Amino acid sequence: MTQMDVQPAGRGSVESGEEAIAEVPVIEMRDISITFGAVRALSEVSLRLFPGEVHALMGENGAGKSTLIKALTGVYGIDKGTVLVGGEQHEFSSPAASQAAGISTVYQEVNLVPNLTVAENMLLGREPRRFGAINVKEMNRLAGVTLERLGLDIDPRSVLDQHPIAIQQLVAIARAVDVEATVLILDEPTSSLDADEVQKLFEVMRRLRDEGVAIVFVSHFLDQIYEISDRMTILRNGRLVEERMVRETSQLELVKLMIGRELETLERLDREAPHTDAETGTHVLRAVGLGRKGSIEATDLELFEGEVVGIAGLLGSGRTELARLLFGADTADTGELTIRSERRRLRSPRHAIDRKIAFSSEDRKDEGVVGDLTVADNMLLALQASRGWLRPIPQATRTRLVEEYVRVLDIRPADPTAMMRNLSGGNQQKVLLARWLITQPEILILDEPTRGIDIGAKAQIQAKVAELAAEGMSVVFISAELEEVLRLSDRIVVMRDRRKIDERPNVDVSVRDVLEIIAGEARTDGAPRA
């Protein structure tokens, strides 16, 4: 079913007993293309938004969701294609022009002024005046009317930063509504909210939907998409995949459309027998009820010596959040962590490094690579940090370690003095892997270590992970590529909606099995499907 096959039946179908929604979209984007230099960010992508609908914009990281939103809101110019508002062509040269057309956006990070009151934030730049001065009483009254309309019991006179992030999100929505928006874009609004806060947000969204507002909802939480959304548009690699009615699309179908490969072609690659037996192996780490409010629910995880535990799940499922708790990059609110039979509370990465835990972040650019330092300096950063900056690494040791890992990982160019920013993505990733291997960890946590690198470098890194496990190192391996997780792992942990939903030995587990678990269609007895 293509985009043009979908009829605007929407929430107001015969099944719901309501009148059908208008057949003319309030917004229609046709064949939008955007290029940044040599990179085609969007290629002929179309999007239709109907009044009185919640429209989910779906796709994995890098699919083009944010670019499409920024094109609609006037942040990015459009190289090709047209935007229609109420059937008439518009060009948005700025965010102000988009807002004037009735389009408002609430981002994941609340962009309000925390030291102002709720009312001041809601009417900022549009304050009612009397005799040239701001009429505070009238401003509070107007804000109160809008809040009451949305069913929000918030004092408009209260200072914004006195409220939790969930209330601040709702104030941002109230501000957007107060400028008479006909289209409301919510970009990851639930990422920092707990279950009760999400339900309050959904109440507000339903009120606005019933008033005829078209709502764009961006979220990686599948359960939330299916609870609140009427229609979805699925993007992949900057292209339109399909427009679908949510009620007509199973979660398994959605996962397959987002990932973009037919299940029959995703065969598990054979590998050697598991390195260790969870029944008789030696524990190196045990997490019980490890969790963090607004980040990940309480999670149990065991890791044995010489074992590779693969963490599978879609973006936003909680994979990275779990890794950060295990490394002390984030502090857990609940649960306990046992490392080599000793209970530990990791308050910082330094504590983790001291206990022989290493973590390679998925954010290679911002949390890994230091572009203005040499390959050698990048490679030795973690070891130097563990020693303390007053105890420099001896030059002979530096030379020996750098030369060894340049050779072992086949880093190119094989020049320790080369600037890190000049290396390819694959070779940068090898340098980051070397950075942690030099610290001689017992536990290695790898978050998307092969993302965005060529197939040759990917194969080398996969081979190195298997070799390290065979030598006794314990590895937590996170990847969006399910074939990769299945190729390397002894045991599979599946995450979804910020919680662990399944765990099983990697014995006769297929990509189809994992996708069905993620989509919520797996057998409940814990056994893989035949």
C-alpha cells in the first residue's frame, strides 16, 4: 500500500461512529528533497496532515524525521517539492513564517524561560498591555483560560522552574495552542516522562485532536504510538516508505518497514558454540533492579566471564540507557550492582574504569573522538585518565601500546601522529576500541561500535569482539543490526519502551524471532518460535 493508496478515513471512520475527517489535508508536503553538500537528507518525501488526527512520524535514527520537521517549520530551505497549507502553496522562509501559517512545535528539550511565570512564558512576546505597560492581571487571566481549556490545573502565576519537566512540557503545548496553531508538532515529548505523566500528556493531545488540531507525534515508543496515533508515515534513509493507518498495521509490520529488509533475507549467520555456559560460568557482573526514573525501568542483567550478551531493540528502547548505568555515566535510582561478588555503586565513569569496566559510546562524534588530537593521544586518553594527569605515561610505554594496537586493529593510516579528524569513520571507531582495550578491561560495553562504517572495518571489529570473548573478556554488545547481534552473542536481551522484555540463550534464535519479540508478538513461554 503506497501513500496514494491510503484514503483519509482517519479516526472518524465508520468503526469509530464519528464523522469522517476532511478530505483536504491541513498541510501537505509533496516530493520534498533536501541536500546538504553531497548528502541527500530527503529524497522526494511526502507527508499529509489532516485536522483532528494524531499522525505518527516513524523511522530509525537518520531516517529523515527531524529534517522533514525542520523543512515544515522553516528551519531548513527546500531544494525541491512543494508545501500546501489548506490546499494553497506556501513557502516558509523562517520559523516565524511557519508559525504564522498555524504550525507550532514543541521539542524534546523545553525551550521556555525557567525563571518566568507560566503565564509569562505562554504569552511571551504577545503580552496584553495597558497604558503601555504589561497588564499582568489580564495576562494571568488569558493564560488561565487556555490552561482550563486543556484541563490543566496549573497556577499561571507560578514560576516555571518550580514544576517538573512533565508540567513544563504541557506549558509549552499550552503556549503553542495559545497562538492558534492548527498543526502541533510534538518531537519526542515523552522521552523524559514517567507513565502517569505520559497519560496526562495524552489527555491533552486527545482534547486538541477533538478540537480539530492536526498533531504530529514523534516517538520511538511503539506502545505509545499505538495508543494515541491514528495515522503514520514511515521514513527510511531519507525516503518515504509508506503512509499507513495505525489500526491497519501490526507492530511486526511496522518494525519491518522501519528496518527495511524482508525477514526472509535476514538469515542468522552461523557461529561457533557459545564461549561460556551461563549455568556453570563465573559471574563477573550482576545487576538487580537497576533503573533510573525517566530513563529506564528496573532491569536485571547477568554477565559471565567470556560471554557476549547482545542487547537488541529499536532506537529509544533503553539499550543505551542501560549501558550508561552499567558504566556509571548515569547514576541509578534503584537496584544494585555486583561486580566480582562485591556490591558496588558506580557514581562516575572513573569508578567503573577502576573496576575494569570500559564503555564505548554510540555517540562517536561528541563522546568519543577528539578531532584536534592525534591518533596516539586519542588512543591513550582513558589510560592516562585512570593514572591521573600528574602521572604521565612513559614515552616508551606510549610508543609500544600505540604501535601494538595500530597493528592489531589495522588502523589506517598507520601513523600515530595523524589528526583524528582526518581518519575515516571506521578507523576512528578502531581507535576508540583501542582506547579501551589499552586499559585491559574485564568488562567491555560496546554501544553501536559498527554504526556508519564500511563493511570491511565492520567485519574486523566483529572478529575482534569474538576474539576478546574467546580470551575471557565479558562483552555487552549493542547494535541496531539484529544480524550482528545474533552473529556475536551467546545470550540475547531484548529491550522495548525503556524496559527489558525478553532474555534467552542464542540457540536457534532468528532475526524473525527477535523482531516478533520487539513487536510484541512473540510466544509468552520464552521459547523461540519455530
